[in-house]
Amino acid sequence: MSGSDRPLLEVRELRHQYGSHEVIGGINLSLTPGEFVAIVGPSGAGKTTLLRTLSGLLRPTSGDIFMHGEKVDSVPSELAMVFQDYSRSLFPWMTVAANVNFPLRRMRQLSKAERAERVRESLESVGLAGTERKYPWQLSGGMQQRVAIARALAYRPSVLLMDEPFASVDAQTRMDLEDLILRVWETHPMTVLFVTHDIDESVYLSQRVLVLSKSPTRVVRDIAVPLPRARDQFATKALPEFAALREEIAGHILGRTT
Amino acid sequence: MNSVANRVLRVALPLIVLAAVIGIWQLVTTLAPSFFFPTATRIGDAIADLYFSGPPEHFFLSDAFFSEVVPSLARLFSGWALGALVGIILGFVVGLLPRVAGYVDPVLQFLRSVPPPVIIPLYLILFGIGDEMKVLFIATGVLWPVLLNTIDGVRNVPTTQLDTAQAFKIRVPDRLLHVVLPAALPKIFAGLTIGVAVAIVVMVLSEMFAATNGIGYMLLQGQRGFRFPDMWGEVVLLGIIGFLFNTLLLFVEHRVLKWHRQSKGTI
Amino acid sequence: MSSIASSRPPRRFVERTAGVRRALLGFVGAIVLAEVAIRFFDLGGGYLPPITEVLLRAATLIFDPVFLVDVGATLLAALIGLVIGCLIAIPLGTLFGSSSLAFTASRALVEFLRPIPSTALIPIVILILGQQIEMKVALVAFATTWPLLYNTIYGVHDVDPVAKDSARAFGYGRFGVLAFVVLPSAAPFIFTGLRFAVSIALIVTISAEMLAASQHGIGRFILLANSAGIGYTTVFAAATVAGLLGWLINWALERTQKRAFKWTAEAIGSGR
């Protein structure tokens, strides 16, 4: 199954209900290998629910998910997730190295040396070389989220799901982390699905923005981001195309009443 | 699961569980009779005969109820209340003087590690064999969890709250009442709850040494006569007393903490 | 902006022993107070021996082989009972805490049975099992099961769902999540239950020894010394040693808890 334009991840008519309340009202999307796609929508739009169904944590009421053309029933093994709340998703009783190694523990085909090498390499690519023996609570918020990213990287996923990962850090750290994830994406071949409520962030990071409606959530708009591949926090955001995209997306999110 | 079914379950489930426990005991003891483990019905009969066979004017409470259970309850409550009172007051004093912590804490830790049964001889000497001794003994047992939890609660008032009070020049007595006390209350209640369990354990103990009445005394009497239904009956009675005492405390705790949570919000 | 907590530099000897010095001062102060109260204010009406005498007797007791045998007997019974309590309560508690239906049901069960004081069962168990170690072990096993069960159920139930999700998202199944996330996360609270259970174990064992005619045990020693009328100094000395023992055990457990679970305090400290 080669060909970079063949859908890697496909979602068809995904619906989810909590009791009688329909949160997701029919989502269709497809991702090709190596894409960076942002999902943006108003709060309460079921963004987290969508990610939970994709990652296998939640079984959708109806609809299908396909990876490489094959239907997915449980947790797909090529997917890794970075949660918003790093202090709760990293394990405080484990060192940084143990945390990053955690997904690799189950992979019997890797030797101990190979795992250690992956851990070292992942930490290095997020700029945390040498922190193996520290504990997460000894690190700042931004650094903890980097550990979470390193943990996902070590897994070598083909799809990286990120659930508002930078919402809990301050603005400056957020800029650092945004550029970090772009660097990581450049150097590691994978598809990134990045959920955020921050419109600027969605445009800055991605090649494509999926705009969601309020619940019952649907994909309202699939907007291509034709900005140059190299992004800069100030130069890119000063471009007129950036402002136009921001305005278009904001209009869809704020203008919608249903 | 929708919320109505949820709430019904939450109320009904404890009762179902209780019925199940009694039912299983009855079943097992009927199918495999044992002198040591009488059936639930026999235990129930024993309790009824002992304490609930009185005249209707007395709510069917028998004389034995008034001469055995009531004194036990009186000692239990007064001992608990005394221990709680002293524990909270002392706890505030020690907790509010952070400098004395290094000197006082180790001594307190030692004193509370002394197992209550070994101080019975001491208390018998100091206070005789009457009710005072038992009440003081119970109070001593209750003192430690309440004291230590109060100290902990008072010491761990969030500094932002204390700083705010100071910045607004709130007088010390008001600070104690409206900042320190509410912040410490959850820990204090935790101590009081442990105190209930300790009080019951210790009360029974105190009535098994040098006592002429009380539930503990009745237990020993039952033991001398090999009357298992009576003994198990006392045990069940104690369980009920403990459960009711706990529930009462929990009820008070909910009310008080809710009130203080609201008052905290206005500061 | 990045804050890596550095390892503490070794503190000077004076600083490190400050805690011990204050504790000693506190004890000396308490002893002096008690001594004065007994000798000059006649606390205890002449029946209470001076603290200094009690402490001297306690010092000799610690090396008395007869007493040590009794101490050993109490500790043995308490330990075996405690282990049995752990073996029952922790697996059961894990099971009950893992399912929300079992959680609600077991809460009800524990709330009804927990208030039963284990001391009340002493007379019954003495008749059933006799007066020796089997009786003590059974009582301790029963008494320690409840706090351990309670804490295990709640500890397991209150594990952060985000932590569990993180493991599940990486493909860990129920057993993996249990072993690598739930149990480590619940361990501190279970350990707190263990500490409480230890103190209960000692209370129950010594009480049982005092109420039965046990062959060995601290309770038996105190009972005999009391009735022998040889002066209360020995009785109080034994009580003091029992207190020291309990204190030592408490202190050891607290240190172990702080070390093994330093991540809980730190996690709270970092504003979780």
C-alpha cells in the first residue's frame, strides 16, 4: 500500500451520542500520509470526543474508521495521542525516561538497547536530552508537554493525535512548542491531526484546517492553507494571506448559530 | 445509565447489600449449623429479648436497655465529645505556633503511639474504676486523631488566604474564625470521624476491665455463659451504634462544610 | 522559565541535627513536667511512680529476655494477622474499586461492617479459637481487613482517568492498565491504610492478650505485672516500651511512605 495520496486514515459518517444528546452528527474526513491537519471549532463542539473515538478510547455510536483501507475496531497500533493535561497524562511515579519508554514496553520485538536508543533520540528531538533521570514534576509545564510529545514520538506512530496540547501553557511557551512540533513533523514522517480552539494556531501550524460546527458536530469547512512551508511566528502571521484565513475561519466559527 | 436510575440505585443498593449479607449469614448458618455462629434470626431474637422486650410505654425498651446500653452510650458520647473538644482546642494552640512544632510534635507522636490497652492500669490508678475513668479513657483515645488532624489542618491553611486576610488588616480573632477554621474544618472532621471508630473500640475495652455494666460488660457475661446469640447480638448492636454515630457525624459534616464553603466564597 | 529542581546540597551537621535536638528538648521538657507534677504536686496520690524511675526500669526491660519474648509474641501475631489482612483486602479492594457497580455495592458493605469494633469480637473468638496465637491472628486479620479494604477500594477507584486513558491510548489492555497505572497510582493511599492497620493490629493483639490468659505477649506481661502487686513501676515501664515500639514502627512506616511515594507530595506541590 504505497502512494502518498492514498488515504491513511479515513472516517465515514462518524456519529456519537451521549444518552439522547447527539454530540457528533456525521463526520467525514480523510488524511493522507505526511499531512499536518488542524481541527478547530467552538468549545463544546465534540473535538475531544472525536479524538477519543479515533484513538480507540471511545466506541462511536455509528460510523466507521479505516486505517490503510482496513476497518479499525479497537485502539489502532499506529496512532499516538498527546493529551492537553500533561500533568495528569504523564506518570509521576516514573522518571522521564520511564515515561517515554512506556509505550515501547509492550513492543516485544524491540530489544532493551533499541528501546533505550529510541528514548534517547525522542528526548533529543524535543530538546530534552539529558533529562532521563528526572521526574515530570521536577520540570516546568512546557517541558512536561515535551516529554509527552517525546513519549508519542518514541512510539513511531504514523498518525499523531494532539488534543489541544498547548492550551495549558503560557503564550511564550506555546510559541516555542508550536515551532517544536513543526520541526518534529519535518524530521519524522507522520501525519499530525492537531485539535485546537486557537484559530491562529490552527492556521500557523497546518496545511489544512477542518472547521467544526457546534454540536451535533460536522465538518463545516475544509480549508487549504497555502502559506509557505517554512513558518515563522512573526513573519508568517504578518502575511495578508494569514489574516484572510483567520478571518474566514473565525467567520465560520462565530457566525454559526446552530 | 440515566440519572434517575442512578439515584434510585444509590439509595436502594446499600439496603439490598445489607439484606444480602443478612440473608447469606442466615443461609449459611442454617445449612451448616454451628454452635459458634447462630443464625441471624436467633441473634435477632437475642437482641429483642435482651433490650426490646419492655413495656410499650417505654417504646418497648427493656430495663436492661436502660441499665446497660444507655450507660454505654452516655460514656461513648461524653468521652468522644471531651476528646474532640480538647483535641480541637489544643490542636489550634499547637497548630498556630509553628515554632513549637519541632519540640512538641515528637512527644505527641510518641504519646499517640502508646496502644490504649496498656494505659488501662495507669488510668485505673489515677481515676478509679467508675465512670470517670471510662469517659477519660475514651477521651484519651479520641484525643489523638482529633488533635493531630486539627494541627495538620491549622498548619496547612493556604498561604494566599492568610496573606489576603493580612493585606485587608482583618483582626486576628476574625482571621481565626473566618479563615483558619473553615480551611481546617475538613481535616478536623476527618479526625472526628476516626475518633468515632476509636471511641467505640475503646469504650468496649474499658467495659471489659473493671466494669459492672455496659455493652462490653454484657459481652463478658455472655462469654461466661457461652451464650453466643447474646454475644453476637451485642456485636450487631455495636455495629448499629457505630453506623448511626457515623451517619450523624457525616450529616453534620455535610451541613457545616457546605455553610463554610459558602462563607468562604464571600471573603 | 524552565525550572529543574536541583538536587539538594548536603546540609551542615548542625542543620541536620536541629530536628533531633528539638525533639530531645521537647522530651526532656515533658519528662521534667511530669516529674515535677508527680513529686511535688502529688499527681496520682502516691500510687504513681516518678517518671525517672519508670524510665530506668524501661531501660532494663528492653534487655530483659522474658519481656523480649513477650514483645516478640505480640509482634508475631500482629504481623501474621496483618499479612492475612493484606492478602484478603488488597485483591478484593482492587476488584471492587475497578467497577463502578462493584464500587457502590462494596461501599455499602464496608459502611455497615466497618463500624463493628474488633475488640468486641475478642470474647467470641477466645471461645472459638482458644487463648493463643491463632485467636490473636484471626482477630488481627479481621480488624486490619477493613481499613485496608476501604483504602484500596477508594485508592483504586480514584485513579485519574486521564492517566488510565494515556495507557489505553498506547494499547495497554485492562491488565496492563491495572498493573502499570492503577496500582502505582493507588499505592500511596493503600499504604496509608496499611499504617492505620498496623496500629489497629497492635491494639487488638495487646487487648486480646489482656483479656485472654495468653501464654505470651505484652498484654500478658502487663496484666501479670499489674496483678502481682510488685509496684506499678514495671507496669508503666512496660507501657512505655510498648509506646516506644509503636512509635518506632510508626516512624519507620512514615519514612518509607515519604521515600517510596515522594512523587505524591511533589505532585501536589507543583500545583496539580
